[in-house]
Amino acid sequence: MKNIFNQDIVTETINRIDQLTPESQPAWGKMSVSKMLAHCNVTYELVYEDKHPKPNPLMKFFIKFVAKDAVVSEKPYKKSIMTSPVFIITDEREFNKEKTRLIDHIIKTQQLGESYFDKKESHSFGLLTKDEWNNMFYKHLDHHLTQFGV
């Protein structure tokens, strides 16, 4: 798994994002490119913003049991997999705004560095290692950038 805390990987990832246009079409799935960018921003909103309510203890236990390994492992996502309701974007979004937000989130994450994230508690999964945070961040981005052919 590539390391999203590495400046070269951040540059590579941003270059991929910069290849997207408002007209970019997915190879699979139903999201528009703007919705995909907003969807990817949710991962960072859960870390940096108090925008989404935390799951109650029972739901958190269930989420950890059902989804944690799929999200934080190095195993790639399958195409058109089910997603958590918080990640479902129903309204249309503004392409440039979502693209800028995503790039800013990626840069902020890299600048904070892996030591900031090591043993940091996630919104839904409890304490994660720096490798689990990396896998969650990079794998999700790579999955959706691949979905849109970049």
C-alpha cells in the first residue's frame, strides 16, 4: 500500500485528482465526479470536522465488527461495494469546491504526519495504527480515482 503520509505519494495523488474534469465518467457505479469528490471528503470530515454524529456504543461495536477490517486492511475494495450512509452523497456538488477541499485535506493529513495519527481514535473504529489510517486514507482515494480512470 502506498503511504499517503509521504510527500511523493501526495504529489502523485494530487496529480491524479488534477486529471479529473467535471465531465469525467466512472468506469463503474452511479456517482458523478463531483459526488465522488464529496464522498471522498467525508473520510476527512470525520477526522477534522464535527459535522457527523458519532455512532452510539452499540453501533460502533457493530461497525468495528462488520466493516473495520475491510476499511483499514490492505485488501482492495471491490467495485460497487456497499457504503456507510454517512458517505452517500444525494445532492449534486460543485466540482471545483469539492476538488479543492479534497486536495486541502490530503495536504493537511500529510503535513500532520503519521505520528499524529498513530493510535489516534477514529470516528467509528476506535484506536487505529498509523498503517491502518494510511490504508483507510489511501485505499479509498485510490479506489475512487481508479473508478474515474485516473
